[in-house]
Amino acid sequence: MLKGIPHILPPELLKILMEMGHGDEIVLADSNFPAASHAQRLVRCDGIAIPPLLDAVLQLFPLDPYVKQPAALMAIVPGDTYKPEIWPAYQKTVKKHERRFPGFEMVERFAFYERAKKAYAIVATGETARYANIILKKGVL
């Protein structure tokens, strides 16, 4: 057991967070996301919701301060009237760890999939909220 590391983070995810370099991206994917078919490296966090996982990751993971928007969400598909209920929780969590957070980049669905394919890793979670996928770009300390 180590001190100061959130217990929600599995060892495989800690290793990946350490391996990642400045500018690398990681996707926290909801349970509907095609994670296995898109991932270069896949971490399973089944049964874990994204908000507490996001909070735990951001305790250890700096966001990139040298890009306009170091975090991205999958944009709502045109014509879909659903308003993602999870986004305010993400905003609150990111601002808790990154006081100068400029806001989220909104990425069209299929562009999000293509970007996810290039991500360093995808974390498949048990999150059931719609439009809950988030991409984080690693910064420097």
C-alpha cells in the first residue's frame, strides 16, 4: 500500500499515467464507447463511474497548460435534444484541480473516435451517463 494514491486507481492505470509524456492523451470512456476496438492500450475499470475516477486521475495528472483546451468532450450529435447531466460534474472536478481551466473542447462524435484511436490509452469504465466520454491531454509539472 502507498500513501497519497487514490485507492480507486488500479495499478495498470497508475503505470500508464506514469508512462505518458507531455502532450499524450488518455480517454476516460463511458460504458457505450467502443473502447476495445479503438484502444492502443486498454485499461478496464468496469463498475467505476467517471466522476470519481476523473477526480482521482487529476490528483496525479497535470493538464497541459500550453494548449487552448487540454480536455475534450464528445459533442452532442446534431438533432439530439439530450442535455448531458454529467458535464457540470466534470467542470467542477477539473476546476478543483486546475484553477485556470479554460473550458472543454467540444469534438464531433466521429472526430472524437478518430482522436481516441490515437490516444495513449483508453480507460473503459462502468459509466452509464450519455455523452460521458472525456479526453485529457497530459501537461508538465
